[in-house]
Amino acid sequence: MSRLVRFATALGLMLPAIGMAQIGPPPSPTATRPVVVAPPAPLPTPVRPAPVDSLSGQMAPVKSNSQVQQQLRSHPIEARGTGPTQPIQGPTLQPKVYDRHGRIIPGAKQVGPNRVLDTRTGKYYDAIPSGDGQQIRP
């Protein structure tokens, strides 16, 4: 082997080792700035309002938990509402609007019985009920 080939081979083997020596491990992310740990939030202390006698305005004696439970057992809570609550209804879905060929028209809205508005063109059309929506009358 010639001297030039040996030199090129030795250089080729040493280049990756030299490159890896220059890279090194990554620096710590907190090496250049201080780290501050926030103190834990204090737990709120429960506050019990002092009971007041409604008739005289005087402070009533504080009852123990067992006295309150006994009173609740002897006096059941009665409902004083206007009637049964109504179930929560989600937003009403607009029925789908189909064109004369049965394709869905995006953005079209039903504005009345058998009336449809195409919001892209601003035109009103007569429609007939069709499946789960309205179809523009041919």
C-alpha cells in the first residue's frame, strides 16, 4: 500500500472520533437561568356561619352533627317547587336540505314549513318533506 492510501484510511477512521469528541453531552436546560419552585397553595379553611335565630335575631346555640341528623330524620324535606323540572334540551339540529337530484346542499336552511333558504345564493325555494329533511320541489 502506498503512503497516500494509508494516510487517507487513517484520516477516514479518525474523523468520526474527532467529531464525536466535539459534540459532547447536551447542557442542562437550567444551567443558564435560575429555577424557582412555587410554594404549595394553602388549603382553604372551611367557614361555618354562626346560626341566627330568625325570630329574635339572637345567636342560636351551635348544634352538633348528631342533633342535625336527628332533626333531619324527624322533619323530612318537602319540595316547594312549581312543578317537575323540564329536561335540558340540546341545540335543535337543522334538517338536511336536498336539491332536485337528491344531493345535500351545504349551508341551506329550512326557514318555514316547506320553505328553504340557500344561504350561498340567497334564494328561497319551495320544498317537500323527504326522508330526514327537505327536498327542493322540482
